[in-house]
Amino acid sequence: MLLRRRALRLGARGLAPGLPQALVPVAPTEEIDEACGASGGVGWIALASRALGKRSAGVDRVGVSASKLSLSSLNITRLELSLAAELTTIPRDLYTVIVVDHSRSLTPAQRENERAITLAYLRAVPDSRVQVFGYARTAEPLLPGWMIASRAATRIDRAIRALPPRNGSNLDEALAAASAWLGNIQGTRRVIAFTDERLVRRITMTRSPCKRSCPAIRSCMSSTCSAAAAP
């Protein structure tokens, strides 16, 4: 497992002539500069580091190191953040239910966010099994059964695009449907839930059955696309 050290910056003029083969320019540098607030005139390089890549998946594959050089008139500080190309591993027994809100309150942009995030997740877990529900007043499955993510992606894409705007935002119905599908699964179970945040009052009065059967629930608010994990 190779690690990319994104934070090492050197002057571009100093890099080009004698750049060792182990130091490979990172592309696209414009995107990195924009993300890190850097101006022009700097070069970005990637260094292969295998130490963190041998650690257990998760936070142990994130490393930070810092050093300081004190001169007579100034201090020079170097800060490096090392991230594994793959921070975690995908469980081989992963089953995911995705519930997609298609209520009338969502804008076209929010609907597109749901579709794009769903397809991105499917690409990230190509060999896992998935089911997708569209919900408004009620929840309806978009697939006839559990399907391999990579094989179902095109079908799911078409189905989400075809969901008509409807009245209702009954997330509890969608989570109950997800719970029913995951109830007999013995592997790793996950739920990704999209919502417009217009939750009906009864959700706060009862405990969702999905929390009893799904150890990991991911929610995405269609307006902000923020993610949170349920306990």
C-alpha cells in the first residue's frame, strides 16, 4: 500500500532539473493548490511511504509529522500529512440498503446530489450487494432483490432518474423497509439514508426498528450532503 504525502511543498524551479525518479509530480496540481489555499510558484510531489500502509485499516493509516528549523531571523516549519491510498477495507460480506428521498420538497439539484452520491458509493463497493428504495409517503424497492453493486449501477441510475416527485417525506417508512431487508442478513449491514430533513413528528416519539438491526446508519441531508454515523 503506497501513501501519498500531500503536504510536502518545494519551489517548482528547484524541482524540475534534478527531480529523482522516486519523487513524482502530483497531478492535477491546480486542484491541490486550490484545496490547500496555495498560490502559484510551488511544486507538489508524492512520496511513497510503506510504513503506515502496513498498519491496520482506519485511523492508524493517517500519519502526521512536523519539524522546525530555527534560524537567526526566522523559523522554518515543515508539516507533513500522510494518507493511505486506501484508508479502510471493504468487508467482503457487505450488504447495503440505500433509501432515496423523492419528495416534492427537493430541488432538481438536491435530487441530482442523491443520484451522484449513490453512484459514487456503488463504484466504491463494486463487489458488495445492494438494494435501493425510493420513498416519499411509502417506500418502494428499485431492484427485484439483492444485486452486485457494479452490475446494478446502470439500472439504479435509471430508476433514480425516473422517480417522480411525490408528497410525503416518511423516512421512518424507508428505514423500516431497510430493516426488513437486512433483518436476516448475517454479514456486515449498512444503511445510507437521504432526507430533506422534514421529518414527521412521530419519528421523535418512537425508536426506529432499523437502529436495532443496522449497526451502521449513514444519513445524508439532501440540502447539505453532510454525513453522520448513528451509534
